[in-house]
Amino acid sequence: MNDKTVVLNAERINYDGKAGFDGIASEVKVYDDTPQDKILERVQGYTVVVTKEIPVPGDIIRQFPDSVKLICEAGTGYNNLDLEAAREKGIRVCNVPNYSTQRVAQTVLLLMLDLASSMTRQHRMLARGDHSNFTDRLSVDHIELNGKTLGVVGIGNIGREVIRVAQALDMKILATAHHQRPDEDGIHYVPLKELLSESDFISLHCPLTDETRHMIDEEAISLMKPGAYIINTARGALIDEKALIRALEEGRIAGAGLDVQETEPPAEDSPLYRLDNVVLTPHMGWRGLETRRRLVDKVRQDIEAFCSGSPINVIV
């Protein structure tokens, strides 16, 4: 099978020109971005279509030419693709599930340490000329991670790496998974409600599906400790953002570290930008240079494996 490949939105990954797609197949056409009304035109005659979080709905996939045999989502999540439509068309879909494991786990650690030490809040104080943390006393919260309970929701590659790092910091671990599991290696598996009520920090590592959308809603937040923090480096819509903002504004939970948001970027008037108990980052967990280069290389591996008749990372 030929490996003629089109990349629909390379700029999402190669925005600095340091993680290019030229070597992923013997013949590659690269577009920086592709609006939906141009997708069908641009996939004509290609065997492999590479996307990165670009929405490709079913009505478009059902019109793909017969030449298209594989859609390769250049990332872990694939909620942007209509899998049922791909299945109907006989188009394989694959992803890249483990390219950013360590980098995203490091982002979780960054957000936990920032929240535990009120680092962002201290920087905001300095920016407005408030030096009271130096001249008077440390007037913001500053807690240790050791001895705290981390609740990990979703035990995939990233969730397990987060646990490994957290255990090195002497944190206690609760976890919940799609199916109940026996305890292992210092990990105590509990139902989600128990995890929410017992954890000091909660870190989300689930794919976005109809089942997980807004899994952290008003009711779930009401179960959390007043001193608890929630971390999301997975998908923004796992959290009902309006409910979270209300809880943060009312002080019902201690804070949130959000590398992902329901709308990216958040609206200019979003309270997330101004709340002192929020650490907000621009979906950067996967964007380290080494991480992006690894991603491109794994896309190449996916294409090679598929065209050789031994597809890997198959979703559909």
C-alpha cells in the first residue's frame, strides 16, 4: 500500500518550525491549517490523513474518497473524529497514545507545586507592587505535598507516571478506573465519589467521551474537601467549567490547576484569568520540543506500520 500522506493542520505541532512532518512518509503534503470546508478537497488522492485535534465530523468523513485508508490523529485524544463514520467507510483510525507521558506528568507536578506554594498568587502580588510577603510575613498558603493524598482519575500511561512521581514525593495514592481493580503497589482503588471526598489533590487523566463529559460537575465538586485542589491536564470538558468557577469564587474548594479548558483559549472575560486560586496554562503539557518531535516520529511509525500491514495504536 502506498503511503501518500496529507497533514491537515501541521502548525498545531510545528508552530516554531522545529518539529516538521517532511519525513513521515515517502510523499507528504503539509498544510499549516485547514478549515472544514477545505478538508474534502485536500484529502483527495491521499491514503493517509494526519490531524491534530481538528474537528472532522461524520458528514465529512462519509464523503472521503476511497483512496483514504487511514486517519492518524497526532495525539492521545480522538474525540475530534467521528469514529462511527470512519467505521462505516472502512477507514482505520489510529492515535499516538504515549508520546507525552513524562511531559504531561511534569505539568501535573508543576501545577501541584505551584498551588501548594501559592507561587502564581505571589507573582501577581509582586506584579502589582505588593511586597508584603517579604516585608511582613508570608501571607499566602504554603503547604507540603508529602503526606497529602493524591486522587488519580484514569490509570493510563500518564496517570501511572503521575503516580510514580507522586509516590517519590511521599504522597498517598487513591485511584479510580473504568473497571474496579485490586490494590497494587501503594495504589488504593476506590469509587470516584470516595476519591473526591478523600483527596487533597485530584488529577484527571480520562479521555473525553459522552460518559466522561462534565464528570466533575456541581455534585462532584460538592464532595471535595474545602482544602482540595483539582488538576486537569486531559480535556477541558471533563469539568463543568461554570460549576468549577462558582466553587472557586465562593471558596468551596482551595484551587485549580488547568492546563486544559472547555474553550481554548478561554474567552477574554473568563474569570479563570483573574482568580487568585487558579493556575492557568495554555494546554502546554504536550508542547515540549522533545515531546513534539517524539510525536512526529511516532506518527511516522504509525503510518509505516499501517502501510506494511501491521497497524498499531488502532482505535477503529
